[in-house]
Amino acid sequence: MTDFTQKFKLKTNPFRLTPATNPNELVWAGFVDIKSKFERRIERSIRIPNSTLVLNWGEYGSGKTHAARYFSKLDVLQDLASKADRAVPYSFVFSLPKGKEPVYSVFISIIDKLDIDHIRASFQHILPRLNDFIDSITANIHIRSVIKAVFESSVPFLDIKKYLYGTMNSSELKSLNSVGILRLLKDDTDYASVISLLFSCLTFNKEVFSCIVVWIDEFEDIAVLNNTNIDKINNFIREILDNVPNNLLLFLNLTQSALISVEDLGQYVYDSVRSRIKERISFDLPSKDVLKLYLKDLLSFFRVGEDVNLFFPFDENVVDRIISEQGNVSIRQFNESLSLLIELADMDDRSPITMEVFREYETDIIWHKD
Amino acid sequence: MGNICCLLDACTVISLIYIDSDGSLLKRMKKVEIKINDFVFSEIKDNVYINLNSQFNSKYINRNALDNFRKEIDQRLTFFRSLKNDNEELLRDVGDDYFDRISCYTAYSKKRNGELCSAAYALYLSRVFEKKVFFYTEDYPARMFFSRFFNFQQIGHIKDTVDFLILLYWLDESFSRRMLENYLSELYSHKILPVVGFKQVLREFQSTKVDGRFARENRSLVGNIKELVIKLDNLDFRSINGHLDYFKSVRKKHGVFFNSIEKFFPIFELEVGGDSPSLLEKITHVNDEIKKNQIFKWKDIFPA
């Protein structure tokens, strides 16, 4: 048992992990209302066919990225799917690209996360039906051939991956001529068409995957794009929603800042996209009770052994004091303060963290009330 | 434009290179007499490629597009190269210590840079060629500093890239309002993307490096970063150079951190004094304003 664990009865510092990237460290503590909103939303998309656009908004550090990562965990999605007695969803999380070619960036980040081997193995038993479906859904023969090659095990895995990444030269492309692929993907229309058809196929009859859940994080960065790229992003989202009428759940994570608030959205998101927003999930700044519940819950995930004080190593009056001193702050700021407090106490071998201990460190950890 | 001359600073030229998506802006510049100081051109060459990586998100880079854009930058540089003077020739005319004399006269405390050379070159153009010089820069602190020199010596005025775009707009009948709006949007994006990137780097540092021990041992660095992040978040560029001076003062101790933020230093040129609007605010304001109020071109002043 490490010194830290002995002192604080915790596996590790739980506040350093937000937002965690390692799925094993990703836990959902407290915030039961928001959690159930997402569970209900995803479960609905698992059950029903309609594609949906949802806007998640809140201040910086209010937990939007954490929600995206948590609800992309396979075990979390599997639990929701089991409740609905359907197949598991396929989830993608990426940030809104800020570069010169946003649609290309989105396309590449989706290809990055595409496990072609797994997909091929999962669809092998329904391949003939899937091919018929592909023929029926689009008149674009080139795009049909590309998507069929993604699912067709006889096409070398590396060839199709290189093709999708656009790193194939013209002589290498000859290896795909026999499956009807005669040219490279070249523009945003191609990328949107491939993604749309891919999503429709992955959720074919909800047999292998019940729905696609896409999270576009940092969507507020649309406010820093130029008019051309704002156009491209809007057209891309509209095309995807038009061409994937079923089984797509698209979350847009929007952080309110000096640059953009929900009211400003109309300047950047066209009516054709905005009118598709069916639900808004707000990450409000947490109240005192919500923060305390969160803290108890979080500490219990990392607890080693037991303690009668559910806030251990913190005295409850210390927790109350931090909350009242900081005023309305985001969950990230709350975590940062507690993280510094526990680390400073660790360095000085102070446990439990009483009001006396807190006072010594107060100026180091309380820094931002606004 | 008669005896008016537009002298461009490095930041303005780099912005013009990046926002000119189809190369047509350069063609429009042929309507005005443009000058660039030799020293400024060296700064342009040194810095013009820095933005490429942020423009082409490094992880999802499209090699072909990157190569094409690099070629476009090279071509545009060739255009601007043709507008630069030769400082050796200039100094043969007015003496080797000319820049030092102007630096001394204006009490400029920084080492020789593009803004100082441009101010000195502007005086030369004014006196030798009897030109009214408009110096276009995005460096607001330099603009504040040299304004008195330009005014008192009756050299001309110091303006920014937004003013230059408006000048090109009213001079050219084929330059539509929609085009102006798009260039302003490109300029806004070009200027704000590094601010967003800088904020991300600072926040990444806060969340990965600032633990209890670090915070205790480096209170002022941690405090400086926190304050700067809040300012950048609010697009508040007042007194941001105080943070830059602090970061420079701890460069030896925090070399890795310093190197990670060095490429964002042009952001500090956005500093404004008092309640003056920043360049970003000005772009937003002008973009709103031109939708409501007409900027007259020559034919607009005559009755229809």
C-alpha cells in the first residue's frame, strides 16, 4: 500500500483524472440528472430509427468532454444496449477541426477510429443482404464500391485503409480496380458521401450496431473559423443528417465563452442545421448539494477500506468552506482546488484535512471566484 | 493614389498572404503604391510559415493541400519581395547610424526590429520623396509608441490591416462588399486561431504539470498562467505584455514551457491600452458596421 493510500484511504488522487482518457479511470460521479438525460437520449436512439441532433452546452470545465468520453465507453454503451435488448451503438468522439480543411479532418478522424477487421468479422454473416442494401441506398457507383470494399474481407485490409487515408498512389490504386474503385476520394462531397453510407451500413437493420453516436467536441470553435469553413461545416452536418436519416445520434458540445453563447449560435449554424436540433442538454454550474454528492460519489470510487466520514480525507466543514469560498464554479475548478489541497497535504503529511490544514493552504487553492 | 504611399509591416503582410484564398487580393494591391522595408521582409520570411501547422491541423494533415499552400505562399512572397527596399542603399544615403538615430530620437527601448526600421523608412520616404506615408501594422503596442512620431513629424498615419482592406475596397469598383466581409472573416479567423491554440497549450500545462509541488515552488508562474488564460478567454488583451515579460524573465528556469509558448508570441502584439478596441474587436465591429452603413466608392458620391 502506497503512502498516499495509507494517508488518505484512496487508490490515487481522484481529482487529477478529469477528464480522464483511460477508459478504466473514467467514472461518472454524482450529477445524476445529467447522466440520466444522456442515458435516456442514447437509449432512445438505440431503440428507435430516427436520426437526432442534440446540443450540449455549458461553461468551460462543466463536464461535456467527460460525458462524451464516458458515454463512448464500450461497457457503458453495452449496458444501455442490453437494457433496450438491442445491439451496441458505435461511437465516435472528435473535436471540431480548426484547420483549413475541416471536412477532410473529420473524415480522417473517423477513419482513424474505424476498426475494419472487427467490422468485417461482425458483418460477414449478412454481407449479401448488406450489399443489396448498399445498391439500393445510393446511385453513386464509386461510393458503393468503396463501402463494399470496406466490408469485403477479400480486399486487403491495408489497401482499403491506405485508400481511405488518400495515401495510395495511382499505380497502387490498380489493386482496387477489380472491385470497381477507379479513382481516389477527392473532395468534401466524396468524404461526406463515404461517411454517410458507412454510417447507414454499420447500423443496417440495427443488427450489428443499433446506432452511430457521434460527439463533436469543442463545437464553439466554429466561431473562430472563416466564412468558407463555417459553410463547409454546416454543409457537412446537413449532408450527413440528410443522407443518414436513420440511426444517427449527433451531439454537439458547445462551451459558452466570450466568443460564443447559445444565443450567438444562429450566426454560425445555419437554419438548415439549427432546425434539426431536437434537444438541448445544459451543463449548469453545480449547486452546493450537487457538488457534495459528486464528491462523496467520486471518493467512494477510489476508496480503499472504509471511513465513517464519507468525505474523508476532507472534513465536511472544509468541503463546505471551499464551496462557499469559490462561489459558483465549474466542476473542473472544484476538482483543481481539491487536487491541489490533497497534494499539498500529502507533501506535508497532513491527514485528515481539517479546517486548520485547509487554512494553511487556502491562498494556494482558492484563486478564481468569477 | 498620387503621393500617398502604403508601408506594410510584417504582421500585415503575413495576414494578407494567409487571407488571400484565391490570390485576387494581391492583384487589387496594384492600385496603390506599396513599400516594405528590407528588415521587415526578413521578418516576413522568418515567420510566414509558422502558421502553416495551425492552418493544417498537424494530426490530420493533407499533404497535397499543404504542399500547394506552401507553393502559394512562395509565389506571394515573390510579389512582396518586389516591393521591398534595400537598406544598404538607404543607409548609404542617410548614414550607417540612421536607424540608431531614429531609435534614440524616439527613445525606442527595444532592439532593432521591423517597426523601428519602418518608422525610420517612413520618415525617409516622407522627406526624400515628399510622400504621405500610411504605415499598416497589427502591432498595437508599436502603433501606440510610434503614433506621436508620425504625427509630430507629419509623416502620415499608422493604421492596421482592417484599414488597408477598406482602402483596397473603396479604390476598386470590382471589390464587392461581400468580398470585404469574407476577407474580414478570414482575417478574424487568422488572428484568433493562435489565441485559441495558445489558450489550449496553457490549459494543457495547467492540467498536466501543475500539481501541489509545482504550484508551491512556482507560485508566480502558476498565477501568471492563470491570469493570462482568463484574459485570453475573455479576449481581454489589456496589459498582456506584462505576462510576456514575466515568461521571458523565467525562461532559464522553465525552458521547456517557454519553448512551447514561443510560437504564440505574436499574440502579444494584440495588446491594447485602456478602453481601445483590440484588432479582433475592430474586425467584428467593422464587419457589423459595413452591413448597416455604406462605404462610398468614387461613383457613389455622384447622383445616380
